[in-house]
Amino acid sequence: MILLNRLNSLSLFFTVNRMKIYLILLFVVLFAPAFSQDLKGFWQGYITADGFTKKAYYSINILEQNKGFISGKAYISRPDMVPSAYGLVEFIGTVTNGTINFTELKIVKEVVPKSFFLCLKFCRLLIERGESTLLLKGRWTGDSKDCIPGNVFLSKQVDLKSQKDSIPGPVYNDLIADVTIKPQFLKTELSVIKAIPIKNRVIKLEIRDYLKKDNDTVSVYLNRNVLLKKLGLKKRSKTYRISLNPQSHINEILLYAENLGDIPPNTSLLTIIDGKQRHTLLIESSLQKTAVIYLEKRD
């Protein structure tokens, strides 16, 4: 995702240091663009499973890229199966030092034969640049022991004239609109509040109403799975212990407003306790926007 006499040595010291500065600047000029590359758009390719020759078509559409975080939708299909199988999932991820780590969170649509199922995947992909394409290559693992890991290969055609990406194939026509619409949650827009570095896999959440009790009610979701349902916020904090997904480089917490309380908007004070570290956030949610907090695993 890495010395002569005193007078002469002094002269050499400055010469060498100037050269070091030049080399550092040259390194930054040459390599910084790769790490700040615009990754948004369609990536087309395939995915494999170890020990099997069959490949599945795999495409991702990176719809959002902001401060090292990406989100979008992924599409997988096996048109060779009878009936043909396909699935559409939402994902989030991080971009660090030329590496993308992304986590598939939720299956939006799926059509699979009986006795088959879709795996939610965790991918670690290296960003490479070809002559006219950007490449993503790496490994994936699944969310179940029945998911056989394998390789991912994706490419994106760089069109410097139009800056447009073609619809990847084979995407079924009735799914094109779904692939290009930004992810939502329960018909609300996702609003990223903050990304927090996390060291431990087990953390605590403290949540309470902000300033005074005004009957705010929220639901808390971890990686799109309900964690706390219709929690009435009180002035006194409640503490909850949660386990993060050990396979995922990034975990997502959503605070969904069930109402606006007596005094809009829905406000809460959320504290994330990571060992001895405490991160306190003021959260504002509405009926149109759901607050998002990313928890990024740091070693």
C-alpha cells in the first residue's frame, strides 16, 4: 500500500545534504502523484478462488474518495452458471501508500442458484500504473470459513481527454442505475463525521444526549448490522462493549436518527474508548442524513 580534512569534510557535508534534499524532492515529485491519484470511477476485472480455474467477473465503482477513504459499490457475476449468478454489494475502504484496503459491507441485490451464496470480501490491493490504465492487484478473504480466498485483478482505463469511464461489462442493464447511485442507508444520505485510528479489536462506546434530555432516539449500526436498536438517549452515559471485525482494516459505525427529539436536530455525545485512548464526538443526525464514523485499524 519503503571523510577528508575538517574543511573538505564540511564542504562535502553540505554537498551531500543538498543532494539528499534533491533526492527527497525528486522522490516526492515522482511518487506522490501515484498516492494522490483520483481513483473514482469504474474498475473492471475478475476474481479467483484458490484451486479453481473458473473466474468471476468483478467490477467496482468508487463513488466517493475523500481524505484517504473510499466508498462505492462492487458487482460480481458468473454468467456461465445456469441460471447466471450475480450480486451487488456496498463497500468502504482506505487508501494508504499505494495500497487499497476495502471491506464489503452489505449485499444490495443478489441472484444465485440454490446451495450457492455470496461472500462478503476483504481486499488488500496494490495500485499500479500501466501505459494507459491504472491497475489494482491483490488478495481477498471472505467473511466465512466456506469462502475460499483468492486473487483480484482490476483495471481502469485512464481517458485524459474526457475523464469518463465506460460501464463495465457484463453488467446487467437493470443494475446499471444501482451501480452508479451513491450508497444510502435506510433512504438517508451518509455523512462522514470523522475517521478514528483504533489499536484494539474490542472497544467501548459511551453515548448520551447532548446538553439536556430532549427525547432523542437513535439506532447504532456496526458494519450495517444493528448494534443498538431505538436507544432513547439520557443525560447519563450508557456504555457498550463491542468487538470489531478482525479481518477488516476498517469498521463503520452509523448513528441513525429515529426521531428529531423535542429540539431538532437529533444530537448525541459519543465517546469511543480504545484501551486508554478516548475519542469524544458531537454527533448531529437528521431524518435526511445518517452520521458515519470510520474506525481504522492501526498497529
